[in-house]
Amino acid sequence: MSSFASPVPSSDSSSPLPTPSLPASARPLTPYGWDARWDAEFAPYAAQGLVPGRVVRVDRGRCDLVTAGGAVHADTAYVTPHDPLRVICTGDWAAVDAGGDPRFVRACLPRRTAFVRSASSKRSEGQILAANVDHAVIAISLAAELELGRVERFLALGWESGARPVLVLTKADLVGDPTVLAHLVQDVRTAAPGVPVLAVSAEAGTGVEALSALVGGGTSVLLGASGAGKSTLVNALTGTDAMEVQAIRDVDGKGRHTTTTRNLVPLPGGGVVIDTPGLRGVGLWDARAGVGQVFAEIEELAGECRFQDCAHTAEPGCAVIAAVDDGTLSFRRLESYRKLQRENRHIIAKTDARVRAQMRREWKARGAQSRADTEAKRGGRHYR
């Protein structure tokens, strides 16, 4: 039996799953997301005398887990593959030695969802940030200038993970004018079709109850840049000082990395939240479906273009360009879509020879077309 399975999004991961017929020994794990499906998948490991546990924190070859019998600290030597997307991470469900000394994680259950980004290094690798997540809560600070392109980038990764994205505009109390706040919320909703958008102030306590009701009972991961107020939000959701927080810099509204590891924290009303370090870079990692979900209106328009391979630049009969011209689609949205599409193809091309070959053919075709256009403008004259 494989010690790990690749992340496979679940089609019904947007809400907590039912937990009927759980044995009494497993019920203490229910608030952490354990259910009848996990119980059935774990049966072969239970027969080996192993116990289930959810990974709360991972650090240098060891991890903390919560089990039915309490907190456990275990070695991860048996689940350390070469593939960076298969290493154990916060949110995983694991099979642990029942009474070993030291204890070891022997295997991990197949993931239902996984939030993955391109690694910050120049290597062609993905980095998994959290596993088995129902909601990807993206924190965007209103203390800094709103960047809709960055919002769309986060959303693409959120949709691709298999989780349901939720946008939280933090530090709403810093926007003094309610009319301005309403415009900011509307701008974000325009860039995030089908995604809940909440304006929240953890300091004032506004919006926290609505967020708690939205994500309660499941597993949520908090994502965002440093200084976005993620740790403050965790404290507001838990009603505790579970996470250390630091003040942001007045000069630019940015913060330091208060959170340095990914931590899973239980919520008082049921469910858990995973706090993550601030993300400086949010690189895509094979997020074709996610990009398509974020820009669903452009994908729909593309189906009406005259040519199936329309690049939506200057082709005749392009429905996307026509929508920009008549004002039903903003040029900013189209530019953002193009940028993320290019970036995603570049990432895929690093590991897919067929995509690389296709891109080379397209570059050659564009070069030939550019030379032909130049010759036409020059009236057919050749210059040496």
C-alpha cells in the first residue's frame, strides 16, 4: 500500500461531510474533520494496529498530530518522498504508531483537496501549503492599495485546490468612509464572480461572526501576504490569543512574518483553521481549471469566437475583443486573464514536452506573422 496518494480534489468538498456510524474511539476526532469516509479508508491501517491522527504542524522531519488519545509528536521518515507534492503537510490525515518510542507516521491517507503553489525557488517544483481543506480563506488587507490582479491570482489557486474560496477584506475599520468601503467590496466582487466577499475588522469585531458561520464545521486555510491580519483573524475566530501578532509598519502598511509555520487550530464551534506564513510570491502551479473558473465570463465569450484557437488579440470575429469594445468586459480583466494564462502555460511547459513544442510552434508562427506585417507596411520593399 502506498504511503501517500497524490492530491485529488473532491467534487463535494465545499461543505463538511456527514459522519454517520463512527465508532466511539474515533469520535474525539470529529471536530477536526474525521468522518465515516475517512474511517472506511483508514480500516487497513487500523488492522495493523495504527491509529489515525490529523497533522497540526510540520517542522524539520517531525510533526505534531492530534489523535483520539491526545497530542502526539512523531517522526516523518517513512513519509518523506522525493516528490515535494507528496511530503506530509498540515491538514493531512496520517496513520501513526499506537505506542512506539519514538513514534512514527507510517502512512498518509489520500488527500481530498490540496492547496499548491509554484515553489519560490527557480526549480520546477510545486509547494503544498495545506491539505484536506474545505474553504480557502484569502485575506486581503485594506490597509494597503487593493491589487485586483493579486486577488485573481489567489482565487485561481483556491479554485484549483478543490476547496471553495472565500475573500476576506481585513482591517475594514481603517476605511473611514462607508461609501468607499462599499465600492472596494464591489470592485472585489467584480473580480471574483461566485465567491463570497466579506469586509471584516477583527479589531472592531465586525464581520467575524459572518465569517465564522460561513467556515464553521469544516477545515479552512488562511492565505495572504504578510501584514494581512491572518493571525489576528485566527484569534478573533477562536476567541483566544492562539496566534502571536505584530503591528504593521506605518510607512507602507506591511507586516513581518509573525507566523513562520503552518498551524492547525480548532474553532470553538467545530471545525479547524490552518494559519499560514505570509506569502511574498503566489506563483501558479498547473492551475488551468482555476484560471478558467476565475475568468468564467471570458471563457464563455471565447466559445463564441469565430476561430477555435482565437488568441483574443486582433482576430476577426473575436467575441472577447468585441465585449471589451462595447464595455461589457473590462480591459483590465482581459489583461489579467492573459497574464495568468501565459504564466500557467510556462509552468506546465517546464514538465511537459508537448506543451513546450506547441509553444515553440506558436512563437515561430507569431514571428513569421510579425515579419509579414512589417513587409506589408514597408510596401514589400526589403531593407538590408
